[in-house]
Amino acid sequence: MEMPKAELSTPSSSSSSSSSSASLQNTKEDETLKTVPFPSAGDRAPNHEDDLRSFLLPEAHHLPVTPPSAIEANFTCYFALDFLKPGHDQYIYRHANGLCVIGLAPTHVALKEEGGVVRVDFNVGKSDRSEMKVTGKRKRNAKHFESNTALCKVFTNGNFFLARCCVKGSLLEVNDRLIKQPDLLNTSGYNRC
């Protein structure tokens, strides 16, 4: 069974024109059916997506020589200079989730003395800070401290200095390695921001 062929006709074309010639005629009604060439990447005007792509995928010559460390990428560094006493400088690394890491700044008096730090003692006040253990999602048993609460004693040859909280918060843990290896505070990795 053969299907009947349909012929295209336009109001201005005659009935004797064929279907192929009818599709090639330009009339006012057919002008809306013209094909528009797709712009190439160079012809397009810059838009929001191109701007985002340029920020997310920087060119190689704009990248740093070395990638940022985990501390530089994830923490904001603050300094508490001359905290309660002259020369008692401390740093505070603050994460976006509120976690703070506290330590002695490179300009602290204890790190400048000859011989550096020789001992760290977390037994200050009424309790030993190294024996505190927190548990669970809500960090139960965490001790709440004020900004001037002592965290530990740092001993040098002949002197000792108190490292303090600098911020109001709860103590979650201390670095137990400092008890066995107090000279870690004298190395560059522990006292830089």
C-alpha cells in the first residue's frame, strides 16, 4: 500500500511548483524558519559560566610554586602578643568549625632563650591536663576554660613560663608527644604560622 505524497505549497507559489522548489522559496512566512549559525567559542560574549570557569580552573602560571599546607588552607591564624606578660606571645589557629589550636608563637620568650624548651608539664592548677579524656559526639567531660586559664608549664634552662588558653572554650586534648619530646617546640614545624 503506497502512501500519498504531500506537497508543500505556499500562498505565493503556484500549484504547479514541485515540493523541492517550494521549500527553497523565501517568503515572509518562511523567514522565521531560517537557520541561525551556532556561535563558536571565540564568537560568544563572556558570560557567568566563563567567569566561574576562569576562577575554578586557573592558568598554570597563576598557580603557586608550592601548594598551601593544611594549616594555611584550613585554618585562620591569629596572634595573642604579650598575653598577660611581655614576651608571652601565642598563636591561635582557628578552623571554620570553631576548633582552635593553641601554641607558642615563634617570638615567645621561651623559644628565644638559650637551649630552648627542655620540659613541658601539663600538671597545672588542680588537675593534670594530659589525663583529661573526652568522649562522644558532644565531647563529654571536656573542661571549660576562660582565656587566662593555664594550659601547661613550659620549662627552659632555669625558668618556666605558663602557656594560656587565650580564648574561652573547652579543652578537648593536649599533645602528649610534648611530654616525651619537649624539644619538638624548638623545631620549625611547631612554631610557625
